[in-house]
Amino acid sequence: MKSLPKILQQKLEERKANNALRKLGVQHNLIDFSSNDYLGFSKNEVVFNKAHEFLIENNMPQNGATGSRLLSGNHKLYNSVETVLCNFHKSESALVFNSGYDANVGFFSSVPQRGDIILYDEYIHASIRDGISMSHAKGYKFKHNNLEALEHLILRHSNHVSETHKNIYIITESVFSMDGDSPDLVKFSEISKKYNSLLIVDEAHAIGVLGKQGAGLIADLGLEKDVFARIITFGKAMGCHGAAILSNESLKQYLVNFSRSFIYTTALPPHSLATIYVVYNELLIISNVAEFNNSIQELHKNIQFFKAEIIKNKLESIFIESHSAIHCCVISGNDKVKVIAKRLQEKRFDVKPILSPTVPKGQERLRFCLHAFNTEKEISEVLKGLATFVV
């Protein structure tokens, strides 16, 4: 087998020298403060059993989709799931993708056209950046959650938007994955209306966590009709797999015809769709399912308790303000943050370090993901441990 090209080997050596080399980990039995399974649905036996029963009842005992959705893979569960998504999220249409990455790359690589302007938050997810880089439109970043910087960019580039077909797209997230904070979505909506631009919001870390019945921040603020598109994912609080783009029927038709990450991939297997369907149906009738209702309530209790323990342990100065399930403690330097993460892991707490270049140099951090199933004792102990290590 031929050796790795020299330039690629050099890039690996640079990562090693910066203590930033990524490696695949193994499963363990540490106390979970790192996964996106906010409600514990990924291991929920009710969901698992009901998804299996749903497949049997619908005579779909098959393992794979057999092809792309445009060929043989558009099995009947897709219509059921997309209808449920529309009803739950108050959307005219929904189009399911294989993952949040596929949805973002598929949207941003195909929707903005040559001559269009894309204005995106500097902390936007890598999948959105990748989609923008594949687009023929020009993209410009604005300072994180900074409305003044956004408006300045709109005014600067509005002069270059002609009457032919040019559009301005504004991109943000309702909960940012590396900071856990949220923008002022009402103000974002007002700005997008003021300048007749198109607002797209990635709700990956808000679905199942924020808003009534976990419907997300856009629904909680009543902004469904003000947003051009919402990207939602199912691999986080929903505990399963896949994603969807919520918008109008015309955009759905456009994506089916022009989104390459949708067109040229094998569809999700029936079991993935059945799991999404079951989770959403449990959320829709949540008042009758105490276990699911309690999961969301317990998560929010833990979020509030975690914030109180930050203050108790005098750690406010190093934590980023957040009301979500994600809380980040900034510890500058790859070496230092990895050492502290290792010490917490030795105490059986699964807390992961986020290194540069994933985050900007000097903004390395420990990322705490909270869950409905974390106990107050676990939360107290992990923050006490952190306090001793950062002194």
C-alpha cells in the first residue's frame, strides 16, 4: 500500500505539534456530560419498542431503503413523518434529509444563486460553512450575535443587489453548538423584513429542548411565517437520526430537484423514519405521556441547577452565559484544556475538550452537555471538581 503523500503527512504532524490531533474514542461507562442526547431518548425502551411495532403494523420488516428517494427509496413512511413534522412545527412543508450536515450542505449549495449575498454569524456550524463554500453566491460573516454588524453588512451589500434576481440571505442558529447561547431572533426577523431579505435558522440544538413541547425557539416566539427556512435535526434531543428542512412547498420542490445531497444518496432506512415518527407522536400527545413530559421538565431543572452551581463554585467568569442544554467553560490552550478534561474523566465524568481549530485559538473550552437523566449530585460533583482544577 502506498504511503500518505508528504503534504498530507505534514498536516498531520502540525496537528500533533499543536496537540490538536483528533482520534476516534471508544464507548465507556463514564457519567454523560458530552452527548447530545439531552432527553435520554436514544436509549428509551418505549421509543425502541414502539418503532419496532410501528414497522410491523405497517408491514415494513426491511433493513434498508434500497435507493435514493427519487428512485426506489421513498417508502411510505416518509409521507407520514413529513406530515407529522408539518403539523408539529406549523410549517407548510417538510423535507427529510439523511443528516443535519446533508440538509445544510444541500440547502446552501443549491439555493443561493450567483450574485446573491449570504450573511452568516461567524460562529455558524461547519456544515453551513461548507454549503456556502459550494455555493455560487458570495458569503460574508458578521460578528457573533451582533445585530449592528449584520445591518452594516446589509447596507454595504444592498448597493450591489440589482433588480435582476439577487437576494440577501441571513443565517443564524437558535442555539449555537459551541457556545450554547442564542441570538435575538425577534430582532433578526425584524431586520430581515426591513431589508426584504431571507432568514434561515438552524434549530438543531433547540428542538426537543426549548419552546412548548420542545418545538424550538422559532415556534416559541411565533416566528414561523417570518423565517424562510428552518433546519431541524433528530440526532440530538430526539435521540434518533436524520434532519429536515421546514419551509414552503415551492422550496421543497426546488430542493427535490436541485439539492445534490438529497438527490444522490440512499434514503434513510425505514427504522430511522419509524423512530422519528414515534418520538414526534409522543411529543404531540405529551400531556398523556408523563415520562416524556417529565424528561423536558427534568432537563430544565438540571439547567437551572447547573447555572446555580456555577455561581456557588465561583466559576461565572469562565462560563459563557447560556439558557440551553450546552454550557461552555473557556480554558485557553489545547494543552491545558485537555489536561483538565482528562482529570474530570478520571473522576468518571465524560466532559470533552473543544480544541482549536474547531474553535478560535485562545477560545478552547470544556463543553458540558446537560441531560434530563443527570442527577443533582453528579452536577454538583463535576463542577466542584472543575473548580479545584482551574484554580
